[in-house]
Amino acid sequence: MAISWKKINYKIILGFFDLLGRIPQKTAIRLSNGIGQLWFILDKRHRDVAINNLTDVFGREKSAVEIRQIARQVFCNLMRVLFEIGWMRQLKEKEFSKYFHIHGLHHLEAAYKKNKGVLVLTGHMGNWELLSLAAAMLGYPMSAVYRPLDFKPLDRFFIELRSQYGAKLYPKKNAMRPILRELKQKKLIGILLDQYTRRKAGVFVDFFGRPASTNKGLALIALWTGAPVVPLFLLREKNGFRVEFGQEVPLIRSGDKARDIEANTLQYNRVLESVIRRYPDQWFWVHRRWKTRPLRD
């Protein structure tokens, strides 16, 4: 009988996260901080990316020491995501209100009443992997667009994790039709908009004072369908998690398609900026957000 390494690797991943989920929370925090500090020291490539990004954004208002401390905390927070995924898999529904504190739910409720479905604007803030859990616990199962991972056993794990609470996952490459279908069925679709995008798929709009190629799909869908766009972020706080719904982002519709895509996408970046400024150590600064650059005239 041939050995299926994909299945073996998948079982190892399951066992790893199950083990993390059994560690008491206080111990998990200490471990994630310790491992995160070590990761920061050893991983020069990602450390430099984080520090350079932070310097470009906050260099005029924060000292080099402050920026380095934020970068260090970014690594610790990313490590906590792993422990919290394990914890999430074992969380019981009755414990939800103990750990998750809801803010601005009325914004989602108002948008949902428009009967056009809801486009949920979010990003890699806090612990984004818990978003599907939070939405489902509130009675609004949320499907999402995602980028498949190259390592298939890990990709399978995250698909099953995110689907555990009723979410459907649509690969980014072929997501348009299922998104439109879900919106017609008055459902929620989550879109992470804070990663770099190749030039053909994006539009260059300002993000922290620099042009950033940003996926134009969210603006396109909003313009086609009229579905409201509501921000949602899951932010880590001392006493648990802050599930924060923002005010619906007003749709700009002038009749000029190119300008409307650019104007609406800029609005979405502004929403992301405002949350990142409030919680700078909880964003994914290790990502090369400004990797794609505009062509010179």
C-alpha cells in the first residue's frame, strides 16, 4: 500500500494544532511571546521587511527604538495566531461571549436589511482566522475569497478550519461567479484587501502615503451589484477579542467606471489605514505590501 504523504502531513498538522489548543491561555501567551522574540532575532529577511515598512509609514512620528519594538511585537502577535487557532478548534459556543466583545453590530444589521448581501471589507489584523467563527456565532455565516496555499496539506487544514462554522471558501482566481451568486442569496462575503496585487488585477491608490497596487475586485463587485461594503476586524485586546464592525462605506458612483473603481478602492484603503494606526502591532507588516510599483511615465 502506497504511503500518502499528503495525508500524513495533514495528520501531523492536525495534531500540532490540537496540541497548541490544549495549552492554557496564559502559558500560550508566554510561549508565543518567547518564540516570537526568537523569530524576530533569527529571521532577518522578514525583520527587515517589517522595520522598513514601519519606518516608511511612521518614521516621522516614531523613533527607531519605538519602530523596532512594534516590529518585535508584530512577530509575537503572529505567533499568537497559531496558538489561538488551536484554541479556536476547541472553543464551545457557550464560551463565545466570554472572549469576544462585539462593537458596531448595528452597522452590519442595517446593511443586511438592504437585501443585497453584504461585502465585508477586512484585512490581516489581529487574528483574522477567527473572523468566520465570530460571524457565525452572531448568526451571519460569512463566506470568503482566499488565496490557496502551495503546501496542500496546510491548505486543506485552513479550508476545513474556515468552513467549520458554515463559511464557503472561493479561490481568488475563480471567485467572481460564486461571489455574485452568494450576494443574490443575501449572504456575506469577506474580502481581505491589504495584500499586494499584480498590476493587471489591481489599481494604484494611496496607502499610507505611497501608491499601492490594490485589488479592484471589491470596488467592481460593489459597483455591479450595489451590495453594501461593511468593514469588519477582529482585534486582540487584554480581555479577549474586539469584534468591530465599521460604518458602511458609501459607494461612489459617478458614471466613470475607471474613476469610480479608483475612488472606492481608495476609500477602502483609508478604512484599513485607520484601523492599522490604532493597532499598529497587529497588522501583517512582514508582507511586502508595496512590492508592485507603478510604471513610470
